Amino acid sequence: MSGTVRVSVASCGPVMNSEVEVPVPGVVVFIGPNLTGKSLLGTAIASYLFANCVLQSDDLAEHLGASCPADLALSLISEYDPLDLASLEGAPSPDALGRHTLLSEAYPALSPEGRALRYLALVAFVAEFSEALNLGALSASELREAIFPEERGELSVELKLGFNGAESDVTASVPLPMSRLSECNVRLRRELGGLIGLKCLNPYTLHRSVLAGGGPLPPSLELVRRIAREYQIAACDAASKLGEALNKLVAYSELTCARGLGGELAEDLRRVGDKVALIKRRGELALRVGDLTVPQSLFSKGLRSLVSHYLLAHCAIYLAKGVGLTPVVYLDEPEVSLDSIAAFMLLELYRPVLEVGGSVVVTTHREDLMLQYLQVRLERGDELVNPSTVRVYEFLPEVTESGISVKARSCKVTEDFIEAGKVDRVIKLMFEAAP
């Protein structure tokens, strides 16, 4: 499944009147200052593609043992349980869906035709999207408190997603507390149903939830957990290359401070990489480096981050090769806790996802490393990373009469994004304002 996902953004938090393209397969990089809506937009795109796929894919439901897509969606949402769906016994009737959840106002406001499915689409989207807003809640009660506080502002999300001619609206005025979800409009589109959105907003949350368990999970992370625990990755070249990429990343990091290197870096990498392996030991993951075996409970922050990305890529490859879906993976600042070499090479870990036809969307504050990696690939004439499969967007805040609005500007990989004069002026103002 190849083409381009075109996203027209009327509003997504501070982002206004912008156009973003996601080539499939391809790599998209979002850069810019904090508080410019990069994470909200990336999360909104992945959340819609996840909800739209889960509620329409018979193959995915069958692979995961559900009777139908709606049954699968309900089970994924119930695990997350901000909506108290776990209190329902068995498959709920359409009326029960409206009566027994914290979002009951939304259900009767929908037109009768296809109401239950549309309601599930709305709830699945909000449950996914709210991961960007829940501030790391570790229990259902904490999550309800975060999503339904006594006082909070309002977030507007109005997107149109198009793929090869098909369009869908995701219109949501999402008040916090979420008391007027009847204003949301999440339309399912069969033409977009072959694309499934996955995301990693926090590698430590993914690592803890998938490997260690505990805490409510957004539906897409619950899907990753089930696949990681219950299913074997499809045997394919991409799967073996994923393991090789992880070994190489660990080897690169080890070699940054290693002594006694020989004259040939490639040979040193092979020598160290051959000694690295991610294994299962007593039902848990462990990293073996030569004679040393490190259990997952002793993984460093950096290693937890790398293994989390490995598991997410693992899941994306399974969905592509085992189910026939096209993954669109969103990564929010994936360089967290990684050294410079690992951050530079991180996209290499997702290269097997590109090989199976998927896409990767990245928000980063290390554009110097991410874009340098892409530039090297472009200069080498890479068949997967080329001008037709790479997009870079800079999120630029503008001061308006009503406050600050942000526009996403398409730019080249080779552009210089740091205006030294502007940075110097800001630093000078900060020190002048300091007591």
C-alpha cells in the first residue's frame, strides 16, 4: 500500500492552517521549539489511523482472536478503561454503550445510522489522543482525574486526512474536562483502513507497560503488548535486519568510548556486534554482551529506550507481514536518554519498517543528528530514503492579536534551522530580565 497521506490542519492546538504530507513508505521529521503543537499533531494523525484501522480490519480482529473489529476495539479500550467499560458484562448493546460510560452524552447525540460504530470510533480516537494529555497517569482513577478535572481549558482539533483520493474528517472540540464530546466527529474511511497508526510518546512507559506490566494503556500500546507477548514476529528479511540493527546500535554506543580499537571500524563493529544479542531468559528479556547477561530489570535508561523502539518496530513488522497492514509509526522525541551516536543512528532501527512499506513520523529536538543521518542517506542514493520519501516540517510560532499561532513550513533536509542571531538575542533578553 503506497501513496501519500495528506493532512490538512485547520487547527490542532496551536497549529493552524497547515498542510503536511506523509509519504508511504517514507520518513517525516517535525522540528521546532517546545509548545508549538508538534506532538499534538503527530499524536492526532497516529490516533486517527489507529482507530480507523482497528474498527474496520477483519484480518486484525481475526489474528487477535476477536469476533469482529468492534469487539477488538472494545477489548482494547476496556484494558485502558478511562471510560469504565470494564464494568459491562459481555458485548454491550448499542444502548448499553451510551448508558454505562463516562462519555454517555456523546452517544445519544449521534444519528441512529451506524451510531454504535461511530461512537466506538470517537471513543477509540479520544482514548488514543488523550495519551498526550494524561500526564503519565498510572491508574484508571488517576486517568479519569486527569481527563475529567474540575477546571481546564479547551483543545480544538480539526483535521482532514486524505490518501490516494480518499478523505476523512477528524473534527473535535475537545473540552477538558471532556464533557461535550458530542461535538466530535470522527469519520471512518474504508480507503484509509489499511493504514494503522502506532506511536511511542514515552519509551519508558512503553518499556514498563509491555515488559513489566502495570498501569492503564492507550489502545495502541495494549495492542503492542499483546503482540509482543503472545505472537511471534513474521519470519522475513526485515525481522532479521531489525535484530541486526539493534546489535549495531549497541555496538556503536560501546565503541564511542572503547579502547584498543583496530584500524578498521567496520571490522570492530562486526566484532562487537557479534557479541550482542537480545534474548529471552526465564520469561523476560535480557541483553547478552559476550559473557555478560543483563536482565531487563537492570537495563539502563538508554537501553530501555532502545529496546522500546525495537519492540515497537517488531510490532509494526508483524502487522505488515503477518496481517497485511501498513504501519505509520509516530515517535515523539525518540532520542530521550540516548547518546549522540545512538540518536544519530536511531532511524536505522526503523529502516526494516520502511522495507515492509511503512512510514515513520518523528518529532525531535536533535535535528542536527536526525537530519544529518537523512542527509547521509540521501547523498548515497538510498532507495528507501530519497527525495520522494522524505519530508521535513519546521513548526514556526507567530505572534498574533489573539496570541501565538503556529504554522508548519515544509523545508529541505539541508537547511540551517538555527538562526544564531535570533538565539543570541533571546539569550541576551533572558539575562537582562534575570534578577
